[in-house]
Amino acid sequence: MNLVHLLIRCFTFLVFSCSGVLCPQVPVGLSNLTIRLFLDKNLLSSLPANSFADLVLLDELDLSYNQLSLLEADCFRGLAPSLRFLDLSSNRLSVLDPAVLGGLRARTNLTQNPWHCDCNMQGSMARLDLDPSSLAEVVCQSSDLPNLGVVGRPLVLLVEDWDLCLSVRRTTDVVMLVTMFLWFTMVISYLIYYIRQNQAHARRHVAYLKLLQSRQEFLQPQGTLYLPHINL
């Protein structure tokens, strides 16, 4: 199927639908009057810069169920003023790049992507202007910090509790907790040792006093014995 036939099949007034026709790339020659563009269920693996630059009236863009793993910087250039809904669900995206999504305020479906949550991802969140509910759908599928309970949690909830750049909790300083625990353990151990040493010393002192008392009683002179005088 050549591009002309594809355009005839897909184009209907201000809505352009190419769902499930196995497009390997974004069709060219789209009308700049297009307000809704459906490219879901195709074979798109990347979006080059300025892929939709001429679609200044585009309100909705559906790119779900493709194979997108690379979104080049400025691939959505020109869409920020008009775009209200962007569907990127069920692709192969793993990073949120402000150079790609920066400036967009659209409600964005980001579910069902293998998001990799790390320090870079955490930093990217603060630089995105997407609808707040969009980021709530970014669920971590992998991380450099697998032992911190990252995998399977929404990124927005994760960064409330953890600083992924420092690998520590925000709400509780783990290092401080460990330090305090060790210090407390050392204090308790010293107190136990001190008490036991005092008890042992007290027992030795009592034993010494008893021994000293017994020795004094033994050495104390007995009373004088007077014998009656007998005249011979």
C-alpha cells in the first residue's frame, strides 16, 4: 500500500486515523488542519524531531501500542499550545526526557511502559509541565536500587519517600538511625558492664571487710587469767 492510498484510507475531514495499518513511520503530508491524529497499533519505533511541527491545531495524538523506545528531542515541537491529550501507553519507553516532553501541558497516558526509575528520572519530573495526573501513571519497572522497594511503585509516590540520587529515605535518615542505634547499643553495653563491675567490686569489698573483721577478732588479746595463791 503506497502513501497515497494510505492517506486516502486514513484521512477523514479533521480527524486522521491510521490505527493498526502497520505504519513504520509517521505519515508525511498531513493536513495542518488536523485536530485528532490516531497512529496507534502500528510499528513506530522512534519519533524524529519535528514529526508533528506543522500540526498547529492538533488537540489529540494517539501513539499507543507501538514500539517506541526513542523519542528524539523536539519530536513534539509546535504542539504545546494546542495539544490536550497525548497517548504514549504500551510502548517501550524507559526514560522521561524533558527535551522531549518539556513544554507540553497535555494530559498524557504513560502507562504500560518499562520505566527505569533512577536519579535522572527523579530530576526529570521537576522539569516537566505535564498534567499532574500523567506522572501518577509512571510505574517503575526497573531501577538501580532494587532493594529499596522501587519496582512496582508509582514514581510520584516513590520520590516522596526516597531520594533516588542519594539512595536514602527522605522522611527518615537511615544513616542517622543506624548511628543512633549503634550509639544506644554502646551506651547500654557500657552501663551493663559498669553495673556488673560495681557489683563484683562490692562483693570483693564485703568479703574483704568480713576477712578483716575475722582477723581482728582472732588477734584481740584475751582477758588475764588469775590463779589463786596457795600457801605451802
